[in-house]
Amino acid sequence: MKTFGISFLTNARQHLIFVALPTIAFLLAIHGSYFSLTIPLLYPLRFRKKSCWFLLAAALLSLNFWVRTQPLFATSQLQTGTFEAQVLEVRRQNDDRQVAVVRINEKRAYLSYFEGVPRLNPGDRILAIGELTVPGPLRVRHAFDFGAFLRSQNIRQTLMAQRLEVTGRQFSPRVFQRNLSRWVDARFPTLTAAYLNALFLGVREGMDGEVQDAFSNLGIIHVFAISGMHVGLLGGLLALFLKRAGLMEEIAAFVLIVFLLAFTIVSGGSPSIVRAAGMGILAILNRQFKWGLSSLDIFSLLLLGNIALAPHQIWQVGFIYSYWISFSLIMSKNMLKGLSKWRLYLLFPFIAQLAALPLTLFFSYGMNPLSYVANLILVPIVTLVLIPSLLATLFISPLSHLLEPLLQLFESLSILASRQFGMMWVTGAIGTSATVFLMLLFLAGCYAFERCQKWAVWAATLAAMVLMVEGSRLDPQPKITFLDVGQGDSIIVQSKRQSCNVVVDTGGQFFPGGRKRPIFHQTLQPYLLGEGIRRIDYLVLTHGDFDHIGEARALMDQFPVSRLLVPQAIREGYFEEVLAHAKDLGIPITHVGQGDVLNCGGQAFEFLQPARIAKDENDASLVKLLSLDGVSALLTGDIGFEVEPYILRALDGRGAQIYKGAHHGSRYSNSLDFMGTIDPVLAVVQAGEENRFGHPTPEWSTAIKTLGITQFDTPTYGTIQIRLMGEGRFSVSTSIPPQNEKNPPASMD
């Protein structure tokens, strides 16, 4: 009987593993959270006796996550009126803008208020007049998904407040963070206060934007975001002080637990802080009560507890980074044993950087190859010099007058290093499957090094990662992408395997009142990076309207541009500023006219605009007939009726399969005769969602229906991408699928 029982339990454990693993794989895969798969899959290698129970718990928690994070159905996409709310957390606060998380009718909302007063505090009850809405879908491929960002924090609505009044207040533990931040601002000089707030309270509002960009370019921005490193450092310093003070072990343990809990609350309770503080507390309790838990036990308990209490956090970037890198270091601890201090100094950050590489490429579409060197040099300066100096300044405030010039020097050197060494290895979007494969490749490298202790293993692992990423970047299919830049035009043409990349116009927007609105970092830049584009071979600017060239300077600053193509006649205004900027950067400028042809990577652009003085900027637009992989596309800029006969004459009977609607689908362009002669099978319009011009107009829609042309427009579908499949065939995909259809038409001949 005893033997049968042991056999039964052994078989049950095996069955549990076989049942749990597919369950986890399925539940996580349907949400795209492949990152978490490597954790339970690798437990049996080092955690054999108890792995089945953690796998079963992980499966149940995954089911809980799936149930609790189903999309909430909004009764209305937009509600305007007066809303009672309670402030849960203040995210950003200055004289021009306040951003906070609030609760409205038991649902969390993201509040934006473009006034500095009244100053909001966590716990405030407010009365807000404004618009409550549900974030729309992602309109630009590879761009920041604001809706997904909010959902990862269990927020489903946004509230844009025009007027706001504080009606009451109740206690909130998060108010300590704001009050301490204001106390620091009032007591210390500007830079000292900014670094104290960033490093100890998680408030980075006081840090200069250029400095933060420099830290990001160098790959050390994580040092200035409150993380597990800060918890470990501060906890270690406190533990050393308590030991030197001669406190009893039990009392010291209690003080450390209280400190970790308090620090978690005061610093905002981000996933990385919760993970580090939680593991610290469990480690202390494990030691005091002799539970016999390993570091992997503690990590697993905390991971499962975090998912159970806050399942939405599994989508947060901080959660993914913190738990994955911690897991990687725990799994690598045997490999680090017995190494000399010098080798450990070199290897530990290398392992952390290599572990983070798949996630960095997934979220950022690239990385700075020199970030490892920057971490080797700058992280010790921050941890061994700046943080101890800032801690001393907290207790001896006059030291801030000595620390202020030191911080200024540190920032100046960081900006200089960023300009000199802030290179970017652009990889493009690598996808979840590739990310998982890279993570497994890293763990295989750790295992191989642990077995043979040969440094060549790391070289082979890194080389395999680079080859895989570079191979996935070289798409064999050409693409024409009509980017959703609001009320404006931007078209990207990509040849096979990145052999030639052409950008036609850049978009550009105005705020109400005529102020320019920068959109490059939300539209063109993330798309180009996500596609793995490192260089623009040709930038073509059709004419001088701001909605076509407004982001040209930003594009030239961020990406190498081989040549700029512009019309023969340039009118005074912003276009002249763009040309002057191109000359300053050393970019060759070519003025193109009718009959000129550009050949690049299989692309052939024939310029068709007439050699005549146009009456306005729109009619002076460059008109291009693009031929690529057996497909032709007519790109018309903003021309009107008067120019159409000249274009037909230049075409000399040729048509085009794809037609870019002129002037955003205006009633003064795209005549029935003109489009009928061109005879396209697909028409695309670029315009702003709910724009004040009414583009595309009813006249455009009537012409399209009359001619029986398939039409896609950016207000309805977001970004529109056409993939060329050879022999004149192409497929169409859109950021926003058509209503009543899961996908737009798959292909056209």
C-alpha cells in the first residue's frame, strides 16, 4: 500500500506538470504575454521537488488574470459633463499641467488638467467639468499605445478637465510622497532637490529633459528610476548601520521590515519596488523563522502573489523587466560563484544587460551598443558617489552647496558622452516569438558557461542573438505605408531587405490658435524605428504646407538622410528654414522637375508636375508615379483640378493601380474624369480624424463609388500599409480593422 501511494504521488506530480505547463502556455499566449513562459518552463531544472505546486498555482493565477482583465464594455465613447472623482495618485505636476489617476464611480480614469491650480493631492475629492472618454485604438503601427498603457494599470477611461474644484479630502498613503517631494524642493537647491526626488521618491519632474534623454541614450536611465537597486542599496546601508549599532537581530529585522514597507509606500509602489522590497521582507522572515526557502522559492511566491493581487501589472514594462532580470540573475548565481571581484565587476552587468536585451529590443526597437560600457563607468559613480552624497545632504543640508556643482559636472559629462557615444543599433520590432527565443538563447548561454566556464560561450551567444535580429529586420517584401499623421501627409516606401527607404513628406500639425504641435515622436519616428529603418535614402518634400513638411527638421535630426528632393520653386516661409537646416547638416539638396526619374532599390519615381508657375502652394506639389515590384502608385500631393490635365498629359495614357487622393480628398481635387482615366483599383486618403475641413469630402466619396474603387482613409482605418507580393499583386492591412470585418481585403491583383 505504501509503495502504491508513493508511486501514485509521483505519477500525480508528473501529470500535474504535464497539465500545468500547457495550461500556462495557452492562458499566457492568448494574451501575448510570452515573456512569462520561460519562468515556469524552467522551474523543473532547479526546483524539482516543489515545481509542480508552483506550476499549478501559476496556471490558476493565469486563469484569474484572464477572467479579471477582460475588456470592460463602455456605455458611451464620450461623455461630457460634471464628474465627481477622488484623486488616487498624482503622476505629473507643474505650473502648466497636472496628470493624475482618479476614481469615478468605482472605475479608474486618467485625468489631464492644463492648469497648475488648484494643486492636486492624493486623497482629494474633486468636481471636474470636462470630457470622459475611452482611449481609441492605436493609429500608427509601432507607436506608443496609450490605451494599452492605461489598461496595464487597470485604467479604462480618460478625463480631460476644463475646470476643476477640490471639494474635500481624505487620507491616502500616497500623499506622503507628494508632501516629501515638496519639502525637498523647498529645502534644497534645484539640482540637489531634483536628484533627491528622483532617486529616493520616484518623482522625476524636476530633472531636465535633455539630461534624461542623455541618460536614456547611454542606457542608464534605469538608475534614475526608483528600482530594486535602490531598495537593495538603502536596505543594505540600513542593515550595516543597525549591525554596527549593536541592535539585537530580531529588533534589527523588525526595523528593516518597517523601513522596506514605508519606502515602498513613499516611493510610489512601482512593480520593481514591490518586487525588491517584497523579496527583502520574505528573505528576512525566512531567515528569522527558518522556513528553508531558497531564493527561487521567495521569488516565485512573490511573483504569484503579485499576479493574484494585481493581475493587470503583468502588462507593465517595469513589471516585466524587474521580474525577468531578477529571475535571470537568480538562475545565474551558480555561474557567478568563485569569480574574482574584477571578473564579477565585469560579468554581473554584462549578464544583466544581456538578459535585458530581448526586452529592450521588443519595447524600444533598438539599443545603444555602448550602454554596457556606460553602465560600467557611470553606475558605480551614481551608487558609490552620488547616492551616498545625497543621503549625507539629507541630514547635513549645507553639503548641498558642495553637491550642486558636482551634479552640474555629472550632467554636463553625461550630455557630452551622449552626444559622442549615444549611437543607436536599430533592430525594428522583433515580435513576441522572437523575444521568447532570444530569452531562451540567453538562458542556454548561461547554462553552457556554467558547465564549461569558457568566455567564448558569451561571444557565441551574443553573435547568435545579433544574427537572428539582423535577419528578421531584412523583410523580403517591399512596402508602401500611408502613415496616419492627422491632417497631413507622410508616405514611406521600403524596398526589399531595406535596400532603399524613401520618405515622402513628414506630416505636421497645429494646435487651435496656430501654435505648432510636434508629432514626430508619436508618428514618424516610432514607425521608422519599428520597421528597422536606420537611414533615409531620399526625403521627398512635395510642397511647403506645414502639414506636409512640419516634421522634416526633426526627421533630419534623428535619422541620417542621404539626399533631399524638393520642387524647383520654393516659396518663402517655413520651407526655407527646412532647406537651411538641411544645408547645416550637410544633406545634399536636389530640385526636381517634370521628367526627372529617381531609381533606388527597385523603386522608380517619375516626377510629373508641370514646369509652370502655380497660383498657390498646393498646385506646386511634386507629383510622382511610383513603380515598384510590378505595382504602380500615383502620389499626388495637394494638386487641384487645374493641374490634372498636365498630369494626364505627362502620363501619356498610363494608369496606376494605387491612387493617393489629392489634397486629403478635397472637393477641389480628384475629378471624376481624372480618376477614371487613371483607373486605380485602390485609393487612399490621408486626413485628420474629425478634421475641420470635412476631408475626405462627400464629392470624393461620390466619385469613388461611381468608379467602383476600393477606398481606405486614415481617419477611419489609421495607418494603411500595402505589401507588394510580386507580379502586380499586393495586400492591404490597416491599424484599425474595418467594422464588421476582422481584417481588410487580404490581397488585390
